Amino acid sequence: MPRASSSDCPHLDSVGEITKEELIQKSHGKCQDCEVGGPNLWACLENGCSYVGCGESHTDHSTVHSQVREPRLTGLKNIGNTCYMNAALQALSNCPPLTQYFLECGALVRTDKKPALCKSYQKLVADLWHKNRPSYVVPTTLFQGIKAINPMFRGYSQQDSQEFLRCLMDQLHEELKEPLPEPFDRSSTISVDSGPEEDSRSQSDEFQSCESCGSSDRADNELHGGGVGGERFYTHSFPDIQLSNNAVHPRPQTPAPMENHIPKMSSSPPKSSGWPSLNPAHKKGTASITNKRQKKYRSVISDVFDGTIVSSVQCLTCDRVSVTLENFQDISLPIPGKEDLAKLHSSSHQTALVKAGSCGEAYAAQGWIAFVMEYIKSWFWGPVVTLQDCLAAFFARDELKGATDSIFFLFRLRNGVKFCKMQSLPEILCIHLKRFRHELMFSTKIGTHVSFPLEGLDVQPFLAKDSSAQTTNYDLLSVICHHGTASSGHYIAYCRNDANNLWYEFDDQSVTEVTESCVQNAEAYVLFYKKSTEDAVKERRRVAGLFNMMEPSLLQFYVSRQWLNKFKTFAEPGPISNDDFLCSHGGVPPNKASYIDDLVVMLPQNVWDHIYSRYGGGPAVNHLYVCHTCQIEIEKLEKRRKTELDMFVRLNKAFQEEESPVVIYCISMHWFREWEGFVKAKDNDPPGPIDNSKITVNKNGHLTLKQGADSGQISEETWNFLHSIYGGDSETSQSEEKIEMETRSL
């Protein structure tokens, strides 16, 4: 077949040579999508494309090649040592689950919180991926928002790209988070029972101490005096051990550095919602969970990046085990040195985990040339460190012993062993390599090359035995690199374009196509891996085929646009969730009625039946209506707010006009701010009971106001009014004489 002349359609310039015999041969084949035989088949004439399709094919192959033409990608202008920010933003923008959310679920990007960073990021993503996008974008608005949140990024000094990522993702989560539906109320305590000889004790018992731990009074004194300011002391890489109701902390304690071992640290707070099973060799322990129910939240950030690590710490004195679940959004991996690698690879330390982590099979797909290059490098630059080695070092058994490795375990200093495994896997695994070491007077950088796979990173060896994770393979999406020293340097990002699977280097406003070998030789600092499975791709093709069947259906079903975005971009989208546009009564919340069309997508019955049978979830919705019950509740809530606010203003005005009040009541400003946010409609939830514990001190059985306490003064009538509604602590009041005496003494 002759090529098209220059006067023909310009899209035919790429048509390849094909003979009549080849066309006849292809016509006797099968459609590559639905495997239907001829004769109504057609062949793609794109040069190098061997696709054969049929008229009933559900995919429109005619537009594929025009879509994957060389894209003009957009860079980010450096506005004053902001290469760390530009590299991080480019790496994030090339994560399809996150980017498609901001592009296709724009109605969900709503917030009243300042500085509305999610709006700035949404605008930036839209500019970067617009069909008429410019060669570069200036991220001024987003940079100003980051500086308003964290003063560290003010000025024009070089900053850490990974710290910027954490700050950005934390703020996006805070602005976009939504409360999760209340789970089923289970027992407030969870037992870890692995010893067949142990009897079934009550789950309300607290964690028992070692047999030789001494009296409980002494243990309590050591517990509260083990750290600065009464905080607990934990060694580096040791999770927040949950011993009793009072031991559950919202954030992990700041660790103290240890010597002679590789530190391991998670970047997220511990989670106490569930416990994994333990080895039968371990003995029984019970840990009670706080009775106070705390709301749990989710956002697109937690959906995409959140995973769970289970940490088990065994006391070598009494063999009791403490188990903690920790959420993480990124994993900070150590880069093992020669001695650490020798320990990982030695026969005495080779567990199944370390063997899997140090083997070379994970990189076999890259070919023998890469293997030879790595072998040559090892002669000149020392042993080859792989990403699997870093993972193995992080999850390896950690023996805590001796004077420097003692742990504060079971109310006493004891030797112990720590084990870490991943309980649940994130959709996108963010890995941070610890290249920078900061001392008191100076900082150094670890320049060791860490080889990493572009495809097929298998984390199966690092999964807990009872993990329900189905997909354990990850493909690389983007990598942030740092060139230079600890004191000065430059950040760039290598990202794989999702449209054509080619790699590009993003160096501020310059964007250049690079080879895979160039990416593999990069000095990786932060890597983004995405779950990879063929099942998800096949499922999307099936659903697309059902859409194109145009089968008439009597019912149409509404599905969350947010979940549909998960279906398009996640390897494991999970059960269908329509909670983002439904209330607990099954209707549309009144505050979302005005933009409900932006929150849902209508599906024909055959498509709904297929995805519902495949993923479950729901609920099924084929009629949208504004919830009347919610409307009544909102009206009652507005009336309550107005009543409380008007009464407080009236009582406080009378209090201010009173010249010499006999009694003045003190109230915690922390609680008062929560109440103020509620009555002014800044917060939907009313505050809990009045809590003055932070502003009072017990002196000889009498509560008095702390020196410099964050408190406010209200009248007796105001206190009685608030206390009659919310209850809580007994009143903290002081006479006028006492206040005057304290003022004079000051």
C-alpha cells in the first residue's frame, strides 16, 4: 500500500507499509479485544502497530495513536531555590489516582480552611494537564500557601523535598478529610492469645507486668519519670507501646537515637483499631483501648497513600508481646553500609525475609547488561545496594539489648526484640531513602547508589502472615533525585508519562525525554510506586464493553464519581462507596443538593449489575432526593446555635456591666473555642462536656486556677447555662477577694 502524499490528510503520515497478503492473513485472524473471528475485521495501519479489531469492539482504537503522540509536557518555574518544591509537585502530578481526582472530581475539592491549599493544587494540576498547556507554569499561589502553613519554607533558602511533600500532603488531607461512617461498636479491649496453656481471662484486664518488675507504685513512678516532662522514653524505632487506657497517644513520642543499629521509623501516628494474630509461641497479653470514641476521617490522600505497619515487640524476660498498628504515608528506609549488608547476607542472620530482600531475582527482568554493570560498579564503589536491601534492613528483626538498647517495656527497662511487617498496602507506595544525616554541628549526605526496579517491585516478603493484601507488585511512577551535597544541591524528578509510558526528566521549567537506563542510574531520594495488576485493566475493558453495548435498561443507577475515579485508576478500588453523596438516611444531604450532579455518574443497569457483583458495597441508588430528616435536623441545629449564642451574648453583656461581681467562674479556653466554632457554624459537631482539667491544679483537695492558665472568666449565670447543656467538670470559681490578692502578689 503506497504512502499518502503530502496533500492528503496529515494524520496519514505515519501509515506503515503493508501488503495485500498481510491484510488477507490478518482478516482470517481474531479481534484482539473480544476474540471474534472474521470476516468483519480491520487492521490498524499505524507504522509498527499490529492491532486487529472488529466493528463490535468496545475500544475505539482509531484515536489511540493520536492520543499518545509526543506530548508537550509542562515544567515549573523556579521562583527562588524552589527546585525542591518543583520536583515534588511533578512527582505527585504524575500519580494518576491523585491527579485524576483533582481533574475529574473537582466538586469534592471544597474547604473553608485557610489557606485553601487544595484549591491552589487543583488549579496547578489543571494547568499542568490542560490540552492547551503552556511550556511552564509559575506555582506562586501554592508556594504562598505552603509558606503560610509552615514558616520553614519562608525565604529563599534550599529546603528538603521530602519534608515539603509531608507538609503538602498533610495539609491536603486536613482540608479534604471527611468523617467515616461509624463502625460497629465492638469490645473496648482486644486480647492477643497465643499460648495454648493459658486460660481465657477477662478482656478488661490491663497489660500484666513482668514477674520481677516490683511494686506497681514504683513502676508508675518510673513510667512517668522516664522522659523529659513526664513523657515516656522510647528507643529509636520503638513504637508507642499501648499498656492501658492512658497509654494511647495521638502521636508517637520523639525517639532518642541508639547506637550500633539501623534506625527504623514510621512517619505516622500509631493506630489502635485492630490487632493482628501472633505466633503461637508467644504468651498472652491484653491491651485496653480508650473508651472515648474518636472520629475517624478519610480523604483522597489517605485513600491513595495510607498503609499499615504492624510492630511486635517481645520482652526477652517474660516473653510477653506488645503489638501496635501504625498508619504510614511514606516509609523512611535506611541505606545499609558494608557491615550492615554483611549482616543481612550472612548465614547466621538469613531468615526467609532477608533472603527474599537480598536476592537478585527481583531485578532479573532488567536483563544481563544491567547485572554486569552493577557487578562492575561493585568493584569500584563497593557492594551494590538494592532497594530490596533497604526494605530488608527496615523490616529485619531488631534486637534491643545491652545498656544502650534497653527498652522501656512493661513498666521496666527490659531487653527485647522488635519485628515489623506490613499489614495493609497503599495504592501508591512512597519510599524515602535516608540520604541525609544531621549532626549537631554539621550535616552529611550518603551518596551510595541504590538500584531500584522500574517494574515488578515485590513486597510480598515484607507482608504480615494474616495480611489480606491481594496485589503485592508495584511499578515505578516517579522518582525525586538530589544532586550535590548536604549543604547545597539541586532537585530534579524523573516521571513516567501515563499516556505513552515514556520517561521524562523534569528540571524546573525544562522537560526532556530520557531513557530507562538514565532513570535507573539516578541517585534516588524519594520513589513513588503504584500497585500493578492485569486484572484491573481487564476489568476496565469489560466495563467499557458493557457501556458500548447500548443495552436498553429499565433502571439507571447512580454511582459516586469519586469511586468511579478509583475504578479507573486504582489497582484495587475496593467496595463501591456512595457515602460521599448520601447521608445516613439514604438521601442527599441538603448542603450537597446544589451540586449533586457533580458528585454522581449515572450507569445503565447492566454496568451496575456487573460492578456490584464484582466489588460489592453500595448502597444501590436509582433515585436522588433531598433528605427530609436531615433538613429537619439542620433546622433544629441552627435554632440551637442561635439560642445558645444569643443567651451567651446577653449573659456576658450583663456580666461586663456588673461593677463588682462576687464570684467569677473560670472556663477552659480550649473548650470555649470549640463551643464558639460550633455556635458560629464553623464546626458541625458540638463540643463535648466542659473540661477544665488543663487549667486547674489540686491543692489540698481544692481545685485552684493554674498560674498562666489558658482560661476565660464568665459569670455564674453563664456557667450554669453552659453546664446545664454540656455538663462536665465541677465549676472552677474564685471570689473577687482571692483574685485581687493574686493580682497584687503578681
